[in-house]
Amino acid sequence: MKCIKNLFYVLLLNLAVSTAYANTTDNQTDDLSPILPGSQLPFQVVIQLAPFQLPVGFHSGVVGVYRGLWVFIAGRTNGLHGFGPDPFPPDKQNRNIYVVNPITGIVFSRSLTDPSSGLSQQQIDSLTVTSPQSYQEGTTVYMTGGYGIDTASGTFSTKPYLTAIELPGIIKWVKRENDRRHSVAKYIRQISNPIFQIAGGSMYKIGYFTQLIFGQNFSGVYTDNSNGIYSQQVRRFRIIDDKRGLSVDIWGSEPANPNPNFRRRDLNILPVIQNVFGRPTLGLMAYAGVFTPQGGVWTVPVSINEMGYSVMPDPNLPTTFKQGMSQYVCASTGLYSRRQANMYNIFFGGMTYEFLSNGSWQTDPEIPFTNSVTTIKIDSNGNFSQYLMNNQYPFIASTQSNPGNQLLFGAGAYFISNPYAPFFTQGILDLDAIHKPIVIGYIVGGIQSTMADTNFDSDSAASPYVFTVTLVPQQIQ
């Protein structure tokens, strides 16, 4: 998009900064911004069950797209983790690569433990982790970190690897095309560095640099109230990849000192276009996240520019936006209107601190599961507002744990854009070019919960469902 200048320097003049702010609750702020009705937005969304589903559920992994096929790697095949002696069972780490044809509904799969993979056990461990970071450039998916088992020692850790995954070759191996000539190892390049040792963050390439944003380095067995080492920063580096060898230039990899306000993981970090002096400007926005040092939620978004510099408004200012919903990572997407210079990010279900119950707004420090859909708008003046959409996930009753309960979706799910929808850049939809209802993408997998607040591991599971998302333009009421 030629008109986009990847600069956020002007924003740095208006946003503060690096002080840790005190409050009287466990959350970042005591108060929250109003949640407005979705009827005030120029669109609605409709979520419908797709005509096919996955053979198993999975979540919190990596997805790539090649010639219309979806490729899923890593993640987990059970539901929300527990806090017992085995909260992340190794046998629930996804050891298969799945290739999905969304047109026919046909799903191919093959285990990384297949002898033909050519992978070492260390490589298999690094490709079956939970909550790695990834992005796709061309036909290559780049993946960092993630949390999982080290089979040799039996211990758990966050992996220090950057992996380049070539989708065309991976698909051939999974589909057993020319099987004798292919192995997974042939299409994977990997290097190790502590800078990549992150789980629960996000990774994007904007301009020349890759940014590894927030997250934590956790080692050992996950227990209640346990914490890893949060990065509290954006790590910046250049990936050098000639398709034969892989290296990185880590000069200037830490453009800002660790900031206690960036102690965040498992959050939604999305590309945004904002109006800066009349110019559409590309950057990133980190929304909410968990957990504060007291175990609460973060509420004030963080802006990140192309150089990796991150800034946050003063939470104590009455004009600062405080996010009430969608604190945990979920299926999400973005739209931009050049005509109005407004940016919209949509969050599909997941887990939320604030929610509407019996006509009144409630909060729950347990951050319950929800089927609600929310949208955050950034207007042409940089002002934020949040909306509860009119529609949510369709009703699907649990047939296993807590039978009859409505399943709650979205947490750790994948949003895969419809390649035929109109886009600007970085998957941001061109809202002005949508004049009639159009499928903008698909929600795949994630955690399905039978209860808002779970009590047992069996209360949730990995979702095998696929949903279509239709955007419906509407006149603002």
C-alpha cells in the first residue's frame, strides 16, 4: 500500500511512557471505558457454522496459507490448562501437521514423529510447542519460541529457536506426494538464540525488521501463581534467509528498555492503520493482556511503531481508553476506512473481564469465557472506543462435559482471512470497498468451554469447529 508510511514518530510526542502506575485493584486501572452498542458502527458481523469441521480440535499454534490450503503446526489438542501435577500433558502437544482444503472440507494430516520426517527429537519438540509466535512471508512461515516438553530431560521450557517452514514442501510431505523424495527436515531451517525464547507474545514484520513483542520465558511445570520472565519489551531483528541457510542480524534488537507496563502475554496484538497528519500510517497495537503483578488484567493499549518503539498513554488521565473486554488472545481481525480515517479491530469471543449479564455490565476477575464479539475503533483523531456487537457465535450444545451447556468459543483460535476479500496490507480489510455482505474469513479451532468459569480440566476442550465470518455493511443508526 504505497500511501502508507510506516512511521509512528508523531505518536511518540503524544503518548506517555515508562512509569509503573499505582491503582487500588489487581487490574491496571480501577475504572473501564464505556462499552457502546454495536449499532453505532458501519458494519455488523455474522458467525455461522461451516459445512465441515476438523478431525480433532487444536489451538494456540501456528497457521500458514498456501494456494488456498490451510497448514496447522504446533499448539495443543486439549482444552484450558489446569494447575495440577501435569497441567500441560506432553501427549496433548499437537504432533501432527494438518493441511485443510476449506473448499472441499478435506483434511490431510501426518505426524512429525513419522520416521520419514527426518527430524531430530529436539526439532520435533520445538515444532510441537504451545503459544509460539509466527508470521508468514511469501511461502515461508517464521516461528519463534513456544512452551513445551524437552523429551530428553523430561523438563518443560520455552524454546530458544527461530524456525523457517517452507509451506509448499510441507504440504507435499503431508499429502504424501512423491513420498520417497520428501521429508519435513528438507523444508525446515532452524537457529537458536536466547532472543527467541518467548511464549505468549506476537511476531510481525513491518518494514525491514521483525518484531517479537512482549510474552514471557517460562521454565518448569506451570502452577497456580507461577510466573515466567516477562520480556516487557519489543525485540527487533532482521531475518536473513536465502532458503538454504538462516541467520539474523540482532543489532539494535532491543530498541527500548524493559517497561513494567509491558509485562503482558497471551494478548491480541494487531496491525493498525492510523491517521497521522492526514496520512494513513501503519503500526501495531497491543490490546489489554494478562497478567499484572497482582494477577489482574491490563486495560490500556500500547502503540508500537515500525522501529519497535512502544508507548502507552497515562492510565491516570480521564481521557485514556481503558479496555473492558477481550483481554485474552482470541480470533481477531482488522478493517480500515480511508474515507473516514477510522480503524476497527474485531475480537471474536475468547475470555473477558467485563461482560453483559441480564441487561447490566458485570466483571469477573477469573476472566470468563464468552461468545460475545467486540470491536475497538480508533478514529481519525486517535480516540478509542469499544463496542459490543449485536451478533455472537451460534448456539452449539455440549455433548460431552456438562451436556446441554452452550459451548463458548474463540480463545486461542485462528482467524484466516478470505483471500478474495479487499485488503490494504498486513491482512487489514478495506472497509470502503465492501458494499454488500461478504465472507471476510474463517474462525478455526481454539478452546471450546462448557462454562464461563471452569472448575475442572474436563470443562473445556480443543474445538474442531470451523466458522465463517460475514461482514454486513450497515447505515449507522
